[in-house]
Amino acid sequence: MKHFHFRSAMVCAFPLAMLFSLSSCQKAIDEDISSTSHMPQGTPAKVIFTLDGFTQSREPSSAKHLSSPRTPITRAAASAASDVAKRIDFVVFYGNDVAFQAHQTDSDAGFGTLTANLTPGDYSIVAVAHNGQQEAIISMPTKVTFNGNRLSDTFAYGGNVTITDNDTGHNLTLRRAVACFRLKTTDAIPDTVAQMKFYYLQGSSTLNPVTLQGTANSKQTEIFDIAQDQHGRVGQWDIFTFPKTTDGTGKLVVQVQALDKSGNVVYEKLFSDADIERGYRTVYTGNFFGGSTAAQGGGFQVGFEEVEWKDKTEITY
């Protein structure tokens, strides 16, 4: 087995009114690439790709604009895809043409293992492991997008591979590609709140999986429904973006609104200068609804299962 670990070249007030052959469920391209003129010619080899490593993007940044210190990552990387993701989307390109693609969910047998029949030649591979409700859209070796610009905790791999006549398989290590902004309330969610809406700028929902850089100026929105039993408790919500800088850092403008059942804004705040960094979670903790502490105590979290996050120093607002 050959092992690949591709290294990088590397979230209110603007005035609020103004702001804003296969296993499992793999799906192969229905085409015999050995007889297609623009694909390599020859006898296809059965090649197994195993996604068996999931790591943080890199060591902590020393960027001066970040307000809190970074600590080295010491926890071992996850080895099972099901530890970090609910979906895997995988595409093999020959140039910009798709030679093979597969899509899996964590309920599939063999989640994280993909088998392709590939004629010997040079290919580009893109693998995305994430927690979204729909498949990632991998349109070329350097572009991944998501329906509705909605992101979840996401790991990615982008790199090149040469397939030989006697090739049997390759192990791939994916790196965390997102930064996370977390809002934690110290006061209880009022009975009037039906939804929490996050609208945020200056991040990207489009990813270059080779460099892990965000490549678009995206306007992202996430809306979280509040169940009846969540009233009277503190709240916690996570949103995600792909930082656009080469060093994986940046700042988000995040507008947060609490909506009633008719969609009216009943509480709102703007976080206009939120530091973010790929592989790190920025946590804002404070009194959001104008109350004191949660009447029933306890906590509430809306988000995705997390592995190996390193928090920045919490910010009280």
C-alpha cells in the first residue's frame, strides 16, 4: 500500500438593516474508460483507495492579528471515517475529465473504502468527508462546492497519483478544511424564540481541496430550529466556513438573529470582527437574550460531532 499525506502549499451592527465496481453505495461513471479516446488506454487495474487518516490542517498559526495564543496539536489523528463524517464524496480525474466517482454514507458497509477500475496513467484525486445533508459537488480537481453554501465539519484531500499495471491500492490522509464559529449563550432561550439565524460574510463555501483555501466571497446562512424542550435552557450553535488566506486565517462578520414563529426578529447581535483559523473553533460566550442564567440549568448544542478541535480562548460578549 502506498500512503499519501498531501501537505498544504500552503464567523449586530453594521446597521442591521444594511447588513444583509463498487462497494456500498458507490456510483461509478457509466463508461468503460479503457475504450474512451480521451482516457488512458490499456487493461484496467483494480485499485482500492482507503481513507484512513483524518488530521488537523497544520500546526498553529503565528499570525499577528489573531488575539489568542495557539497551542500545538497533540491528540492522535482519527483513523476511521465514521469517527468524523457522515458522507464521503470521491472523484478521480484524468485531466479535467471524470474517470471515476463514488458517494458513500456512514450507513454503508465499507464506509471509507472505495474500489475503482483504472487504466495505468496519471490521475488527480479529490476526496471530501463531511457531515452535510447532501453530496459535495466536485466539479474539477481544484473546486468543491456545497448546495446552498451550507457547510459542516469537513475534511478534504486533493493530490495526484500514478496508477501502474500492478497497482493494488493507496491510503489517503484527509485534513480538516474548515474554521468554526461557536455561539454559546449564558442566558436561557426564551419561549418566543423559534429559530436562530446566522448570516455571515468574509468566508468561503467553495474549497480548493489541494491547498485547502476558500476560493469564493460567499454569503452564508444557517438557520437552526428551536424545539419546545430547548426553551428555558442555554444554547450553543456552530457554523463553518473555509478561510480564504494562504495561512488559513481570517475574520468573519456574523449577524445572529433570534426569530419568533412568524419570522420576526426578537433578539439580534452582530459580531463584526471574529477571528477564525482553519482547524480551530472560535467561541463567543455571553448573554444573548437579555436574561440572566438558564432557569433550568443544563445545556443545549446544535451542531456536528467533533474530533480533535482546538479552541481559541473564549470571548465574552
